[in-house]
Amino acid sequence: MEVELKDLDRFPHPHLAVDVALLTLQDGALHALLLPRPSAPYAGAYALPGGFVHIDESVEHATARVLAQKCRLRDVFVEQLYTFGAVRRDPRARVVSVAHYALVPSTRLSPALEESGAVLARLEALGDDAQVRGIEAFAQNKSLKLAFDHAEILGLAVQRLRGKIDYAQVGFELLPPSFTLLDLLAVHQAVLGRELNKDSFRRRMLASGLIEATGAQRSGQAYRPAALYRFKRSRSSRRS
């Protein structure tokens, strides 16, 4: 039976929200920006930047608004991840969240860390390259309690990165415009959570068609200057 537009208000409906797994690289490890929750539910726990979608805005605009208001970030890489809709994921009400992940250099996170009480939490994923079976977040060597299903969201974001790292320009958003192969190796190792053979990685990246030499070298180092590279293909993912 079709429902007339005038009858829609008779049917209970969920609230729509967005959450963003904001990922960065620091000290050779993958980190996420988390915000402390000052009140219930999950008071004292840490949560991803997120918020409810306004009636007059799109999911994309809500995501951009959350990043601007809560993280002081604009024009960053954002990609939709998954829709989380478990019935009791939020104890307050029936809430469906369209989760995203964003990649940003850690140097751009200073305003959020200074103004919002946010922390950069180091992520430790359980499982192999293909399947993340759990994730923990640490700050100052202490495990953080994560609110709602945000550990699941972070785990899926890391799994998505692991699946894309060999064929997409994941490092583009975590590296400066020019970088060394060691810089790129550090990104891959941080995302995968394991060490890689340096020589085979170098051969694979040079043969991948993703990067090209700039002709310049990184100077000012005690050892032999390293060649600088850049990504060949243009950025294709949405930015907010």
C-alpha cells in the first residue's frame, strides 16, 4: 500500500546524523581526532566529530559543517564510508548515522586541538590487512573509551584505507606535495600496521604509475640527499 504524502507524519522515523573518522599520520602511526563527551550518554568517553543533519541541508553539507564547526577544517579530503543504523546504537533515540572518513595532515589540526579539547589518539587495529576485527584508541599511553559505535566506524575506516592503499592516492592527503619514497613507505606502514620490505616497496611504487620524480632532492641532511616524488594523477575524491 502506498502512503500519501499527507500521511507521512503518522509514521515514526529515525533521526539522521553524520560522523567523521578524521585520520592523520603522526610519529609514524595512524591517529584519529576524537572529542571528549561532557554529558550523557557516554559522559567522559571520546567520540568522533559528528552531528545531526538539519532539515534543510544535504548529508554532504552537514559533513562539511561538522568539520568546520567542530574541527576548524575546510577543504579536506572526505569520502562516504558506510551507513550505521543499528536500532540501539544511540540510547537517546533511533539515530542513523552516515559515516565518513577524512584524511588531513596533522599540521592542520592545531586549531581543533587548541579550541575544542580534542585529542589525537593513536589507533591500534586487530586483524590482518583484509579484515579489521577491532580497534583501540590510545592517548598518552592510556586506552580511551569510545562512545556509541565509533570504534566500529574507526575500524571500518582503517579497513577501507588498507584496501585502497596500493591503488589509490591515499598518501596524497597525508603527505606534502613532494615527498621521498621513505615518506611514502611510512604512510603505507602506518595504514597497514606492519613493516614492509624497503627495496620491494620501492620497486613496486616506481612501477605502479602513481608517482613520478620531481627532479629535485631533499637537501639539508647529513646523509645523501633523497629524490623527491609527487603523485601523477589528480585528486578525484570529494573535498569538504
